[in-house]
Amino acid sequence: MAAGDRIEHVIREIAARHGVGLTRDDPVLMLLTINEHLLAAGEEQQRQLLDAFKSELEAIARRSGESARVQAEKALQAALETSREAMAAAAQQCAAATSTGLQALVQMHAHQTAAHLRQVRQVALINLGGGLMTLVAALVLAWVAI
């Protein structure tokens, strides 16, 4: 709205509300102009303060975001380290259990092999005894036949 139109609007509104007629050169309208300038100046100052406050809030948000990111990275790193340690401990326990199981299996097979070797030795001794008896019998027959 242009300045002239605004003044005309104010003159009509004052006449309608208060029943008082004003002219464009009435000193009361100077107050309107002064009030408008003061409001404009105050509005500009408030806008500047608001922009400064907004900038400060954005800076705080950036710092907070960076701080939160750093804390999240630290927490993630700690969780990863804990996970690595847990995996290493689990792998070590698994290796120990596997080693124990393998040792028991090897010992069992070693005992079975020793038992089989004893049986083979007994069979070999029996065969040796049988072979000696056959030799003695053949010698006896050869001696008798002479």
C-alpha cells in the first residue's frame, strides 16, 4: 500500500470510528509517520537479532552434531573392539575344545592300535610256533626215514 493510500485509509478509519475529520496536513498524522519509522527500525533490529540468534543456533547444532558423531564413532569403535575380543575368546575356546577332542581321539586310536599290535604279535608267535613244530616234524620224519 502506498504512503498516500495508507494515510487516506487512516483518515477514513479515524472518521468512521471516532467521528473526527482529519486533513492530510493534520499534525496527528505525523505521529503515524513517526510510529511507522520506529516500527520499521525496530523490525530491522529484531530481524538482525533473529538472524544472529539463528546463526548461533546453527553453529551450536553443527557442534552438537559433530560431538554426537564423534561420540557415536567412539561407541561404535568400543563395540567393535568388544566384539573382536569376544570373537577371539570364542575362537580360543573353540580351538582348546577341538584340541582336547583331537587328543582324546588320538589316544583312543593309539590304544586300539597297541591292542591290535598285541594281537598281531600273538598270531605271529603262534605261527612261528606252528612253523617250528612243522620243521621239527619234518626233521623227525627225515631222521626216521634215514
